[in-house]
Amino acid sequence: MQDPHAGRASHHPSATQGSARGVEIRTRTVPPRSYARGLDGQRRFAHIPGAVLDLPRMKEFAGEADFRVLEGDPVRLAIHSVALPAYTIAHIRSAPFTIEWSREDADASSRCVFVFVQYGVLEVSGTGVEWTTDGGGLCVIFPGPDPVRIRGREDSEMIFFSFDSAEIEPLSLDPHTIGPLSATSPVFRSAYAYLQAASLDPMPTPDDAQEMGILRALTRDVARSLVLASVRTRHRDRLLSEARRIIAQEYRDTQFSPTRLAAELRVSRSTLERAFRHRSLLVAQEIRRHRAHHALSLIAGDPAMSTEMIARVSGFGSRSAMSRALREMDAVPPERVRALGRDTPHG
């Protein structure tokens, strides 16, 4: 029986609850098993009811996620999860449960979390929690050190998507910028579909290393898109917000520039620059940061990709331009940046 409060929003941090609406995704059938494996920078864990539970692996997975199970039977849990560098995706079907996320270490406290609820009723207690305004479907947990407790009051299906806040820079997600959320919007529905597909165990292929790099880049784009779709726009910041949205979509085009951005926004270049200077930013620097972050994700995810290719698909006109941008960010050791500038493409 549906909870009578599931259709109402509650924004009190100690009593938020919700149920899902309008997202229908088909899943593929997997054999009854419980397994964990690592592959080229990604780690996966899966268990379905009826399988012999690998309890040590389950505890290891929960411990790495900084979760502590307070109530519930792990044997009745169905989970498919993948952990990439700085990202965790978990698709879960569960009987009633209660878990606590302590967020005691620095990595956990810097995490942003989106919880997509397909069905069931969740209660999330803690500071820095925001539910969809319609009372269900989507919950955001902001970065911070305070513990969060999550309780499933009935059989539930959900996706947990967490990522390090550094992955979405120069964007940010905090309670002061969040706007009205709608779980039925095309952005959130598309994100749910992608995250569910990414959490499933892939068939092994000879190109697993390359595919993992692509998967990580796609996941980063999903995280950034969710943040862009969640941020409320003040009137005085509307131009800056729209500019950032276009930059996030077009920075990988090597021809994209501040002048073209101004033309797309139908404002002068000087008006655009003033909007960015108001936040102590420069338009060209913002574009370079997006390109540099994308290049870093490719360098980490696919070491076999040539630096010329990384520079091109990240929007840089040359390897030397990419090296200068990385040096500007202080994100890569100087010797590595110099190596990038000298590297000869392979293949």
C-alpha cells in the first residue's frame, strides 16, 4: 500500500521522504550470483536474491562506500554497482532497510549524491538534503561532513550516484544555488537511464581499457549535466549561467571561443566579460578549464590514447595548448606536462 505522504514534499532535513514517478527502464536478466571484480580502474560488485552472498565482499563494498548497515537483510538485496575513479553508481532493489553514511573522511565529505527513486518510500535524515518539490523521485545530498541516514520504509528500487565535487569544477552544488527539481524532466530521466545501464556488468571485450575511459568521460558529463539542471538562476547571474551551460556543451569544439559564445548569447564580448569578471572569472579561462578537466579524465581513463588525440577531442588546437592549460591548473606534475608537449602520437 502506497504511503499516504509519498505525494507531498518535505524539506525539513530530519524528515524528508519520497517515491518515484514516471521512469520506466527495462533491465536485462542476469544469472543468480554474487560477485566482485576489478577491471582497468573500475571495480564492480553485484548480488541478487537467491545467490550465495559473499559477505566479506559485501562488507568491503559497504566499507569503501562509507556505509554502515543498521537494519535489513543483505541476502534480500539486489545490487549492481560500479566504482570508477571519483564516481560510484549503484542500482539497488531492496526490502526495508536503514543505512548510515558517516562521511567521516575527506573523500566522503567532498561527495555530491543524487538518489533516483524508481519506487518505494525513502526517508533521508541529515543536513544538506533536498527532495524534489513534488515529494518524490529525486533527492540531492550536498557535500559536507555531517552523517546522513537513509531508510527504506518498504520494498524500493533506486540508483545512488555519487561523485567528487572536484569533478564538476568550475561548477558547484550547494543548498544556496539549488533550484526546483523535477524527476520527470528529460535531463533526469535520461540520466537515470544512463546510470542504470552503466551499473550493469559489461561483457568483457578486448577494448575494456578504452571503453572504461569513455565510460568515465560519459559519467562526468552526466554529473555536470545534473548539476547544471539543478542550479537556480538569479536574475543578475542569468547571463553567466547561460554562458556556462553553452560552454559545458560546446567546449570540445576546437573552433569554440569567447567571441562565438558572445554571438550565441546575442551580447557583446565586453558584456559577456563583465558578467564573468563579476565572479572573478575570465571567459577564455573558463573554456580552458573545461577542456583541461576533460583531458585529465581521458589521461587517467585511457593511458593508451595519444596526447594529440586527447588534445583534439578535448577542444584544444594543439598538444602545446593543452599542456599550457594543464600547467595553469597545477593539475599535473610539471615533468608530465612537458612530456605531453613532446609526446608523439601512436597508431
